[in-house]
Amino acid sequence: MNWADLNLVPVMPEIFLISALSVILLLDLFISDAKRGITYGLSLLTLAGTAALQVYTFEPYAQYTLSNMFVADPLASLVKLAMYGATAMILVYSRQYAADRDMFKGEFFTLALFALFGMNVMVSASHFLSLYMGLELLSLSLYALIALQRDSVPATEAAMKYFVLGALASGLLLYGMSMVYGATGTLEIAAIAKSIHGGSANQLLLVFGLVFLVAGLAFKLGAVPFHMWIPDVYQGSPTAITLMIGAAPKLAAFVFIFRILVQGLDGLTGDWQSMLAIMAVLSMAIGNITAIAQTNLKRMLAYSTISHMGFLLLGLLAGNEQGYSSALFYAVTYVLTTLASFGVIMALSRAGFECDKLEDLKGLNSRNSWYAALMLLTMFSLAGIPPLVGFYAKFAVIKAIVDIGLVKLAVFAVAMSLIGAFYYLRVVKHMYFDEVQDTSPIVVRGDMQLVLSLNALALLVLGVLPERLIEICVEAMKQSLTVL
Amino acid sequence: MSFPTVVFYVLSAILIFAGLRVITAKNPVHAALYLVLAFFTSAGHWLLLESEFLAISLVLVYVGAVMVLFLFVVMMLDINFEKLREGFWKNAPLAGTVGLIMVGEMVLILMSPEASLGSYKGAAPLAADASNIRELGRLIYTTYLWPFELAAVVLLVGMVAAIALTMRKRKDTKFVNPGDQVVVRRDDRVRLVKMAAVKRSEPVAEAESADQQA
């Protein structure tokens, strides 16, 4: 590598993020607990600055830099902007929640930003090594964040489970990567694709590696049969951290899968298509059916996540531009919906009380009809009821697989969504038609009220006017696919 | 079979044995020591690949630093490992079957002629004056700059996480702030009580007055 060729402009957002993060890490040492709001403000400013740089350095084509290990393409820029937004919203939502639970410390913010940095690296990786480093950065920050509440037994148990299973999945992923390296002789994603298309790679070893790669990826995404950690971790973690695991990382995992399977192992589409199909069917079935039996709201949403990841895989396995862009749209809108649903849970929780059981929502409408309405919007969107955005997301994915002739799979997906609608509507029934059990007042900070309302209303607005976002997703996918 | 091949198989056999003992040893100290053995034999593999620097750093860093700390921790913590292992034998048959099937399948695939592992040639021998460290340094600071920097960030996260998870202010601590200790004034510690001089009284009355003073 020649230093004169070193183009750091596409990496500017990451450099700014990590520099600002280090400054916050140091400054926070001199801030007393009472003034922790300064760290909070600085973290939000950092996110705004990073997002501004992201927009400023945007180019409508793929830029490779740092010895082809970093790629800045429209897909990466779009997903990164969504992740900055999601992280900022999580920070706003969890401010009061964390303060009530003795988690409002400097590490809460720095680790959240470290996790974001890791996701940025994953999203912009064009080399197996940087993909893996980004993934580890994200996972390590998340393990620590879950365990931050050390005296809570469920949280430490969740952290331990996530850690052990996460390490196992990383091992599977690395083994798969080493097999692909053995077959193609390179770790660079574009070069792997070229080697496979050139026919010089050993097919058997490639498929062998692919199995391990898909298993590792499915674990990170939380698709059946690698889903067992999701309910326990979602339920055990403090809700603010659950949201950090359940929102932005899903976007990062989607791009991670896209980079490995679509951009790298494009030549093996037939092989991974069937693997993804099996996982998608199982995820939708087990996720939706098990969710019905849950009494814990967070656990129910965890199983709902599993079923939604099944839908995401459906879009990916379509194997064409339409499928990929519908999966991207699905991922973005799913993250938005998750933010709103867990946001309401956090708004209804207070010091010493966790609003995580279905019964806790009983009669919410008579306690506070606005939050009931927001929850109603998110539940309808998750269930896929028009005119909310969840409907268009499901519709786009199903259309993509019908277009490639997998009608049976589409019918199955629709049937599973119908089963899923049952438990989403049960939440609505609790809120509107059941007697109030808990009449304590709901106190929410003003800024959170505003952001949460906008978040839930965005589900409705995007549902009525989805064209713009769909267009952006299609355009981003088109640019990322032309690189091949 | 050439000499390096023999060494490779001997080292591999020891490595697999040590790895198995790490997870089967009853005594955690033994398990940690077997892990040390595993690291040593892997260092031997690095030497066979002519990567002297990696071999020595594996021994220095993992055996010298990490495992010694690990041994300390294992010896310090008084954990009843037998109790932790209670559920082990209940799940062992299923886990063992799944593991064996997986290993069997992997062996079948990798040994099949289609995998043609034999066609992969070993690395070409290096020149006598090839410097491992220089080559490694050159790559780390040029081609692999980005992953190298990322590794630094991962270590930073590890540090922040370790401190965040272990540092806690105990309520019952007897810690004294040296700063407070230095700036203390006589008035903070000593209270002068002015009392009128009294005549020596009977022993009983004296005890009473002492109680009142206290």
C-alpha cells in the first residue's frame, strides 16, 4: 500500500466516531454522577456529527479504501444513517429508565457507541477480517452492556448465555471463513466472488465452509434452529439493553449476511437458498406459535423477532435485486417498529417496576390513551395490518418470492402471519377491553414523549407513503449489486 | 515420512490430547495446566511453519502472562466445580452423539477425493535470512492497517468493560481519603471541654459523673 493512495475520506464518519468516543471516555471520568447529563448530551452530539459527516462524504457509488478492506457504498451509508438514528433514539428512551436503575453511568454511553462503531465496521467491511473484527467489537460491547447491572441475577445470566453461545457462533463463523479461504485463497469478498465465478475454487470445500458460515450468521440473526438465546437474553436484559440488541444490530446482521452470501458467495446461490428457506420456514413457524404461549411481553416480542427474521430471510433467499431491496426495507422498518414497542415498555416502567408482563398492559387505555394508541400502532405494524408500514414490508417480501415462483412458501408465510396476528391483537385487547389493575400515574420525560410519538407515528406515515423509502432501498441495492 | 511430518503428527497428537483433557479434567488447575500444554504444542506448529515470532509470542503472551493469571484466578476462587458439573452427565449422551455425528460427517467430507486436500501444497520454504518480524510488521502497518487498528479498539472495549463490570464502591469499605487526612485540622478531631474543678467525691458518685460525661 502506498501512503499517497490512502484515501481516508470515506472513513471519516468512523474516524470521527471513535475520536469523539475516546474524548467522551476521558471527559466522563471528571464528571460527577449528578452531571451525567453532560455525557448523554455529548453522546447525542457525537451521533449527530457522525451522521452529518456520513451525509457529507456520501458518494452514489462504491468507494474502496484501506487496502480494499473498507467499502463505502450507498447501502452502507443508508444502513449507517439508520443505525445512528436508532442509537440516538435508544439513548433518549433509556435516559430515565437507566437513571432509575443505577445504570446511568459513563460506560453505558461509551459501550453503546463502541457497539455502534463495531456495527459501522461490519456494514462497511469488504474483507472477512474486517467483518469479523466488527462483529467481535459489537458482541463484546453488548456482553458488557447486558452485565452492567451486576446485582441483577437475570441480567448476569442473560449476559453469560449470550457470551457462551456468541463465542460458539463466532467459532463456527471463523471455521467457515477458514474453509472459504482454503478453497479460494483469499479473504477479500470481491476476490472470493471472482474466484468462484472463475471456477478455480474447490466446490466441495466451499459448500462445506458455507454450511458453517450460514450457521454462524443464523445465530447472530437469531433464526431457528439457532434461536434459543434470543428469548432468554431479551427477557433477562434490562429493557434499554434489549433494545440495543434488538434494534440496530439486526440491520448490521442483515448487511453482514448480504456481504458474505450475496457479494462473496454469489456463485453458490443455489446452495444457500435452500438453507435459508429451511431456516425461514422454521423461524416463522416456531417464532409465531411459541409467542402465543408467552405471558412475558419481552419474551413474546423476542419470539416475534424470530418470526420477523424468518421473513427477512425470505427476502434474501429470493436471490435477486427485488428480494434484497425488499429485505432491506423490511429490516429498516422492523427496527423502527421495535424501537417504538420497546420504547413504550420503557415509558411505562418506573423505578422498581418493570412493565414486562402482558397483564401490566391491562386497561392501559383508561390510564393513558396516548400510550395505548402508540402501542396499538406498533402492534398493528408488527402484525402487518394495513395501512401500517409492517404491511408493506411483508407485502414486498412476499411479492419478491412469488415472482420467483415460490408460491407455496409465500402461502406459508401469510398463514404464519395470520397466526402471529393473534398474539399482537391480544396485547391490544388487554389495553382496550380489560379492567385496569395498576393505576399508578405514567410519568415520562418530555423529550422521550416527543421522540416516541414521532417514532410510532412514522410507522403510520411510512405505511401510507412508503414509496420514497422503498425507492431509496432499491437504489442502494442496485448500486451495491453493480459492484460485482 | 520426513522428519517435519513426524514432528507435526506427534505435536498434533499431544495437542488433541491436551485439548480433550482441558474439558475433561476434574480439577480446574489441571485443566489450566493442560491448556498451557496445548499452547506450547501450538507454538511448535508455528515453528514448523517457520513463524518463529508468532511461536515465541504465543508462549510469552499466553503461557507467560494469560495462563499464569488464569491459574491465579482459579486458585483464588473457591468454586465447587463438582456442583457446577452436576447436570453434565444428564446431557452428556445427547451432546456426545451430536458431536460424534458432526465429527464423522466432517471427516467424511474432508477425506473424500473430491475435497482433494492433497492437492494443497504446503508453504514454500523461506530464505535463510527471511525475517519473520519485519514481514509481519510491514503487513500490519500497511495492508492490514484497518484490522490492526480495530484490534486496538477491541482491546479498549475489553478494558472499559472489565473496569465497568468489576469496579464498585463498597459501602463497608474502611478506605480513608489521604487528601482528607492531610487537610484535617485540630478542631475537627479534638474537642476541649471546660469543666469546673470539683472536690474528689465517693467512688460511686465518680462512676456516675463519668457516665454523664460520656
